[in-house]
Amino acid sequence: MTTASLGSAIVAGAGPVGLTAALILARAGVQVTVLEAGDALATESRASTFHPPSLEMLAELGVLETLMERGIVSTGFQYRDRRTGPIADLDLGVLAEDTPYPFRVQAEQSKLTPILLEVLEGLDNVTVRFGQRVVAAETVSGPSGEQGVVRTEVGETFAADWVLGADGSNSQVRQTAGFTFEGMTYPERFLVASTTEDLDTILPGISAVNYVFDPTEWLVLLRTPEHWRVLFPTAQDTPDEVESDPARVQERLAGVADLGREWDVLHTTLYRVHQRVADEFRKGRLILMGDAAHINNPLGGMGMNSGIHDAHVETNALLALLRGEGTLEELDEACEARREVALSYVKTITHDNWEKLRQDDPEAIRAYHDELRELAGDKERMRKHLLNTSMINSLRSGKVVDMVGVKASG
């Protein structure tokens, strides 16, 4: 039980980013109201990789142990060539002196959010309201000073000292408050097929996370606790219904491995991929984080993780301000630092992953594969590389540091 004493905050969005921010605030004594558009927590199989810094943050909140019980520990990942097989295996264990968690946890974000929600519901200064889609947000000045005000789709209005927009890529906090969201849309769509087939048996020697190079059709093979995901790039000029047709999906899966029968497919998702970053992460009493502030391609598993890092950094800077230990300028510095990470770190690595996976120059392909093999054989070079791809450097400097010639992410 917690007694509120540090003012109030509204958190728009009950995803992993919003609930992480809400828990940090609530534990410190802020009166928190979480507004979620859905009638319950989202159950879609979305982001599913937790990098070491995220594990450290979740450990601080006391929820990591439960998440690990529901997930899979992955100690490394593999680069493969679609035709010739394994190229290099990278071992996250080389980060043992850099983090207490030198591994990834593979678990869908829908496994984390119920854990966070259960803790929040045990605090007396937290209210969680489902079916409350935020449709407008603004900063309003009144007799007692500035407040953040939001209106929801059902016509209710909520006011608090601060509003945290964690309401996803289509954020209404961002759109209605005048933030801009500049960037690009990739020419390819991504098709993700989830399957219960045992890929360990079908493709012996694979890792829990695999990046498969091919100039015609690169792949990502990713294990989660209940199934495997296969990610295919998909041309931009075919109708969605054609690419999502079960027969077409089976045709593409047969190209991964011919089982002599149809693959067991749980579900498929076809979506467009963007790289966009808001012009600023704070405007008045409104603060953006996660997909509301920046979106990127998923190659490297940095979207949800960088959002959790936003929640940690921005919310702790806000708490310092509320406690009288920090200033508004320092809050802005924290928000701008997270924006720079989105622009100069996440964008750089994830876009480079896309370019490397689809490389079609034979000489460049051979040279890059040789470099990956050399990297895997040199412990110190591998450590420097993994400090970037595991996102540890993003919190140390906000920059991609000393990539020693190799930028593709794990």
C-alpha cells in the first residue's frame, strides 16, 4: 500500500511502456491513473525480446523473476545464410562483467503486462481504467498552475499534473497536442507467421534467435515460449489479402523447409514498417515515450526495449522534478537524450540490419560473412559489438560505439 504525496499523473496506454512508467511513479508516491483503450490488456504476440538493460530495470521493479519463469533465457543468437547454413554464433556471456543479466529473455510483451498490472492493482494510489481510449490531450493553465488534460472516446475528461503518452504508434496524445512525427515508411511489408513446429529439429543447430541472410528473401527465425515466429519481407505491390492467404503463407514456409505437409500455423500478421521520431518528447505537461515517441523496424528487438528505457529515464527525471531534486531543464535533457537514442542509435542499428540482410552484391556478402566469423572468434570484438546490439551502450552514451566494422544487430 502506498500513500500519494508527489502529485498526480495520467498514463495513456497500458502496454509494457505505460505500465512500467506507472509503476515507477506509483512506487514513489505519485497518484497515477492509467487509461487503456482496450477492454483488457492486449494479448497479441507483439515484441518478444528483452535485452539486458531492460532486465535490469524490471529487476529493480521486482517483476523480473516472474517474467523469467514465463519466458525463455537465450544466451546468444545466430547469423545464418539461407543456402549454406550457420555463419556465426554470438555469445552474450561475454557481457558478464557489464551486466548481471548477460542474456536475453524471450517472452511476448503480453507476458509482462499482466505481471505489472497485478503489482499496480495492489497499490492504493493507482487507478486503471479500461475502455478509455484517449482522443485528445493538452496542457491547460489554471489558478493552481499548469495541468495535463485528456479527453477519452466515451466523453470523460481527466486532469493531472502530468500526462505520459504511451499510447502507441497512433498516439492521440502526440497527434492532438501538436507534436510532429517525421520519418519514412519501408518499401517492404513484414509478414510474421507463428508456428508450433519444432524448428530445432527441422533446422538443427539453430539458436533461439536467428538472422538469415539471403539476397532474394531474407528471414528472421525467433523462438518464444509457446511457438516460433518466422518473419518474411514482403513486396509492397501485392494486395494484403494475397500475401495473407493461407495457401500463400504455406508456400513461403515450404521455402524455409519442406515438411512434406502443411506447416502448423497459429496465426499470421502482415504489417507496414516505419522509422519515425517525434520532434520533441515533452510539450507543456505532456511527455511521450515508447511507440508514441518513436517507431522503428523490428530487426534487432529494440522497439519495446527502447520504450521501457524511455519510461525508466524520463519518469525518473520527472520524479526528481516532483521531489524538488531536479529541474524542468533536466527533465528536458532526459527527454532529448532519449530522442537522440531513437535517432542516432536505434534507427542506425535497425536500419543497418535491414540493409545487411537484403544485401545482393556477392562480394559484399562474402566479405560481411567473413567479418562475422572473425567477430565470433574474437571475444573482445564480440563484446564491443554486443554492448551495442544489447542496448547497453544506448544508456551509457546514447551512441553506437566502436562497431569495429560490423553493425548488424542481434
